[in-house]
Amino acid sequence: MLLKIFTSIGFILLTLINHAIAGDPYALPNTTYTTTPSYFDNIQVKFYVFYIYNATPAPAISRVNPIYVFLKDTNDNMANTLQPNIIDLIPGDDGYSDLKRVNVVTGLTNSSGTITSYDSLKNLSNNVKITETDIYVNIPVVGLSAKLENPADGPEMFGYYKGVQFHCFNFGINPAGNATAPIYHVYSSNGTLLATLPSTIPGLSNYTGIWTIYDSTSNVTFPITSFNQVSNLENTYDGTVVNCPISLTSITSTSGPIKKRSRK
Ligand SMILES: *[C@@H]1O[C@H](CO)[C@@H](O)[C@H](O)[C@H]1NC(C)=O
Ligand SMILES: *[C@@H]1O[C@H](CO)[C@@H](O)[C@H](O)[C@H]1NC(C)=O
Ligand SMILES: *[C@@H]1O[C@H](CO)[C@@H](O)[C@H](O)[C@H]1NC(C)=O
Ligand SMILES: *[C@@H]1O[C@H](CO)[C@@H](O)[C@H](O)[C@H]1NC(C)=O
Ligand SMILES: *[C@@H]1O[C@H](CO)[C@@H](O)[C@H](O)[C@H]1NC(C)=O
Ligand SMILES: *[C@@H]1O[C@H](CO)[C@@H](O)[C@H](O)[C@H]1NC(C)=O
Ligand SMILES: *[C@@H]1O[C@H](CO)[C@@H](O)[C@H](O)[C@H]1NC(C)=O
């Protein structure tokens, strides 16, 4: 009985603390995100590093958060939003993920006013319809003045979170939906990172920005530019999932499967 009371007091305290420390978009760092080179099949591609979380064993499916997009009709183009998008989690909140599942909200009227939080959206309950889609978008939430090395890689967007504005980069639809893919870190025996090898790149249907990291150790002295060079090594999952979208502006080759983002 006493244990029960303590657990519930502990729970209330934790809830209050979580509310107090999480959820300030103004506290997110105003980082300028730069790219790091890596190789896929001897092609150099550069990637950014955003949200990292721990998960064991290596998850095939990424953690996902909803993003609420307001449209006239569920089939409307997402560019025709009636008002800024809404999210209910930012970095620092439990369970946050850069990968978001598009939820389309229809039935908004002029008298609804601008919705600025998930709570006020919930309050509209019967007057709006929320449709969960199978579209997953890579949208890291960042500091209000954060920048990208190549701004064209992820156009800036603003939306609402618990009544305040948040800032994010829109890396677009994740072709592989909510799937993760392995990325390989090859170290020398003295611990120097020799190469980072993603297992897919933009332009392929299995491309995802969300990776499970595998580590291996190699004694080679020549540059490692393809997974084939190190496929005999033992790879160990290191317990982390990371959002590393590959910079489209870093992909210069137009041959083979790699193309710039196609227009639809
Ligand atoms: C980031 O920049 C905004 C101004 O755009 C500022 O209000 C905010 O305090 C800055 N965040 C940090 C953590 O410095
Ligand atoms: C909202 O108001 C505009 C004009 O101000 C009107 O064209 C539109 O039909 C109205 N929308 C709804 C859903 O009532
Ligand atoms: C939602 O509705 C409840 C009950 O009417 C109210 O207490 C609360 O303030 C509302 N929240 C928002 C964000 O409108
Ligand atoms: C992952 O995507 C599939 C296909 O859209 C869906 O059925 C499943 O519920 C999703 N899981 C999560 C955690 O989003
Ligand atoms: C993605 O597809 C490419 C081309 O078919 C293949 O080489 C690569 O191994 C695949 N990656 C994953 C993670 O399935
Ligand atoms: C570690 O190994 C790498 C690759 O073999 C080598 O280039 C580097 O000089 C070494 N560093 C140290 C501190 O020994
Ligand atoms: C490098 O490692 C391989 C086994 O992975 C071994 O056969 C080879 O002798 C090693 N080479 C050197 C220079 O240590």
C-alpha cells in the first residue's frame, strides 16, 4: 500500500518535472549544421547529424511522432496547408523523433481560429477529422536561428508546439517510410574513425535518413570507399539510432540510380 502511494507520488513529481524541463523551443541550440563525407559504392556523399537516441536491439522501424497538417481535403497537396503544422514533441521531450508520420486534419472552419497546440486540436474533437497517413517525413526540430550548411537541403519551416512557434528543416518524405537502415563506422585499431558507409542513398527506393549504427575495426591503410572492401569484418550494433539525412546538394553525379530530388 505504502509502496503504491510512493510510486504514485513519484509519478506525479516526475510528470511535473518533465513538464518543467521539456518543451522550450527557445532553449534548443542555434547550431549551424555542417556535413560529413561518407561513401556509398565509391561515390562520396555528405550527411548531416541530427537527433540520436538509444534503442536495443537494432530497431527495423524508427521511432515516429505525429505531425498534424491542415488541409481542405485529405487528397490535397501538403503544400496547400491552411495553417502552420502542429507537433506535440520537441527534442528533450520523452519519445521525441525527427521522423514524423503525417496526420491530415480536415474540417477546419473560419471560426476555429488558428490552432496552436495539439491540446486545442483535441478540443475541437468532433468538428475536425484526423486521418493518419502512411507518409513519413524527416523534419528535425532545431533552434529558432539554426542553419544548414546548404539551406536548399532542408527548407526552413515554422509551426506550432504547445502554443509557441518551433523551427524545423524539411528534408521531405522518407522513401523507405518508417524503416531504418544500417550505417557502418569503420575504425582503425587505435580508435580513429576511418570511414562512414551508409547502406543506401537518396534516389533509391530503400533510402531512409534514419540509421542504426554498426561498428567494425580494420587494419587497412588505403582509403575505404565501399562496403565491399570491409564486408568481411565483424560489425557490432552500437545501440544508437541517428537521423543523418544525406545532403542532396552533395550528390553531383546524375548517372546510375542517383538523381536529384525529382519533381512530382
Ligand atoms: C536562438 O535564437 C533565438 C532567436 O532567433 C533566440 O531567441 C534563442 O534564445 C536562441 N537560443 C539559444 C539557446 O540561444
Ligand atoms: C472562410 O472565409 C473565406 C473568406 O474570408 C471564405 O472564402 C471561405 O469559404 C471560408 N471558409 C469556410 C470553411 O468557411
Ligand atoms: C481544452 O478544453 C478544456 C476543457 O474545456 C479546457 O480546460 C482547456 O483549457 C482547453 N485547452 C485548450 C488548449 O484550448
Ligand atoms: C510503420 O509503417 C507501417 C506502414 O505504414 C505501419 O503499418 C506501421 O504502423 C508503422 N509503425 C510505426 C511505429 O509508425
Ligand atoms: C538499397 O538498395 C541498393 C540498390 O539495390 C542496395 O545496394 C542496398 O544494399 C540497399 N540497402 C538496404 C539498406 O537495403
Ligand atoms: C591511428 O591509425 C591511423 C590509421 O591506421 C593512423 O593514420 C593514425 O596516425 C593513428 N593514430 C595514432 C594516434 O596512432
Ligand atoms: C589485417 O587483418 C587481417 C585479418 O583481418 C590479417 O589477415 C592481416 O594479417 C592483418 N594485416 C596486418 C598488416 O596486420
